Amino acid sequence: MELRIVTDSVSDLSQELVDRYRIVVVPALVRFGDETYLDGVEITHQEMYRRMLEDEEVPKSSQPSPGQFLEAYKEVAAQGASILSIHVTARTSGVWQSASLARSMLPEADIEVIDSASVSMGTGFIILEAARAIEDGRSKGEVLALIEDIKSRMNIYATVGTLKYLRLSGRVGHMQEIFGSFLDIKPIITVEDGVVKAVDKVRTRKRALDRVIELTKQAVGTESLINAAVMHTAVEEEALEFKEIVKKNFNCQELFFGEAGIALGVNAGPGVIGLVAYRVDL
């Protein structure tokens, strides 16, 4: 039986990769006051950040409804396929629960709902590895084992432009220690066991970006072959410069670049630069 992948828009996969591997993306929801939009369908990331920066509106995000997932599952299952539904960390999002409820509504279909324990391209890379394994003819059991392996190797380090959005977010746990008396603190955040945590705090933007590089070096080394992604929220020029630093410091097999969406944007705001990386030469 054919294997197909369903995910949510929080995975930040490019449209090119979505099309290439026939991945079904169920959009999450972005809310500005009483207005609700389908992420990536009715509102672009650029428009979301424009409203945050220019209009000083603070959006909220919510998971796709079970009905959205059910519709996607029915469409894929009708084509005779089994489904791997891979999603943003269940520790800080309700996406996994929503997808699981939809699965229970379609018991006749073969659906595995998987918690990536990650966000943004951390989830995206897990999906990409699974999609490539499916294309290579790997069995469902082999793909599931690969997913768990990649999950165990994933590393994410990022810094934010301002503490404002972290303060307002109700979904970023284990962060109170960074909210001290210094307004110019630049926290370094990571995702550990599916939870966003602060791992360090420094006083300048340059030091914060240097620290992201240092921590990633500790995690994956400098000689090992890695896959990596530089993700940002509305700071493309600065992030492109950071990408060049990554290229000089690591042995990248693949190095993606992109603007992150609601997982980082709503919770951490414009100004985020993050590095997602994992070893591929184990």
C-alpha cells in the first residue's frame, strides 16, 4: 500500500518540497482580534509580520480543527494510501491532539499520528527524511524507525529580537528565568524533549548569534556531515549573512533557508534567527 504524509503548516516546509513529495499540508489558524485566517492560505507570513511590526497587532495561533484533518485523511485514504501524519511538538501545541481525534473518526483508514517533538524545520526535516525513505521504497516500519532516529538527533538553537512576544505567549514554557531586570537580554532558546526552553542569555545580538553557532558546534561538531536550515522571522538580510557563517563553520550536505511561520513568529515575534541541524553521517 502506498504511504503518504500529512502534516500541518507549522512545519515550515517550502512549497517546492511539499509539491515534490506530494505532502498534504493542513493549515493552522492565525487570529488577529476577531479575524481568523488559514495560515499560508488566507494570510502570508509576510502579511502577518507586517501587521505585527507596523500595526503593532499581536496575533494568536491555534491548531487546525479535527474536521480539517478528517477532510485531509479522507481524501488521501480514498486514494488507497496509508497515512503518516507528522506534526509539531505535542508538548506546546494542540495539533497532535487534533489530528489524533480526526484519526479516531476514520477507524477504517491506516493512519499513524506522530509527534515530531520539534518545531519549524526540525519537524520539516523529519518529514523530508520520511518522504525520501518512502520514495526509496522503505516499508512503513522502516520509515517509522527512521523518524525516531532523526528525532533523537535533531538540534535547534535560536535567538529572538525582543522579549515582548515571549512575555505575551502562553505556550512557551520554562522561560521565566530570562525575564530579569535587563531589558536588552538576548535569550538563546532550544527545543528539548518537545519543550521550548531558554539555555542561555547574553547582552548583544552578535553574541547571541555567535552563541547559536557555539551550541550547534557542541551538538553536531564541525567535521561531521550535517543537514541544516537557517530560519528567520522578518529579518531576511541578517539571516542571509548568518547563513554564510553557518556555511563556513559546518560541513553541510544540505543547507536550507527560509522564513519561519507561526510556530516561531507568533510566539517569539519578528527578529528570530534560528539554526536547525542534525548529523547525517552516523
